[in-house]
Amino acid sequence: MLYNEPRAAIQIGCIDCHGTIRKKATLTASGFAAGLSVKDDKFDQGVVRNLATIRFRDPEGGRVLLFQTVRTDTKKKDENGKEVALKAGDVVQNSMVVPGRWWRVKQTTETINPNASHPEDYSVKSRYAKTMQTDNATWATSLWMKSCWPIAMKT
């Protein structure tokens, strides 16, 4: 269940698929409503959804995983026949709409690290936005704003 407003009840958060500045995605629902249910008029923390087990049907009726975690370095052809290098730990999402279409889900930790396994994902702007410079020279690694809500409240 996804809603369009930051404080609404959601099951899936950005970090579930993209990870954090410290670790790659776990593919486990972590939103406010993840695993919540109502039992006897009380909120009950139930089983949290494992996104890596979600499947859908392809046009031939076969079952396809929505997300896959790559176990070893490999190459995979995209829908246009272009070979794409995948590294161990990469998260791949398969399209539910276009058969055969898939993409590698960028990991937040790789967008802030120029020496990551996918250096093409590195962005100085991403690094600055997610870590901040404490003295215009030293990168901080613990100051990540997850949303605009705290910033909007200060203005």
C-alpha cells in the first residue's frame, strides 16, 4: 500500500529498494504501516513483507520475481540486446508492464562513493545532499535527511 503524502501510512520506503548511505537494500518493507494490522481494535505488529518474494505472471503465465538480488558478478542482456554488467549484491527489478524489461536499482551507498562497484552511479550532488560538508572540506557520514519535512518546518 503506497500513499502520496509523507506522513501517511505506507508499507514500502525508499530505503527498502535503494538502501541507505551505509548499506544496500534489504528488500524488506520498513514503512510506517509495514506489517501493521488491527486486531481487537488494537494495532498489531504482524509479519513484515519480504519484497524479494513478490511475484507476478508474465504473458505466458509464468511466475516472475519482481525483485532479484544478483549473487555473483555476471552480465545480462536488456530488452534491446545490450549486455549490462551486474555485480554481486545488485538489485534488479523486473517490469510488470513490459515483458523482458528490467533495470538495476541504484543503491544510495553507491551514489555517494566514487570507489563503489558502480562508479557511474556516483554523483557529487547526491553525496552533498545525503551527507553534507561540515567545514566545506570534510565529508560527514551521518547527517542524512530522509525527507524535506524537517527542513520545511524550519522555514
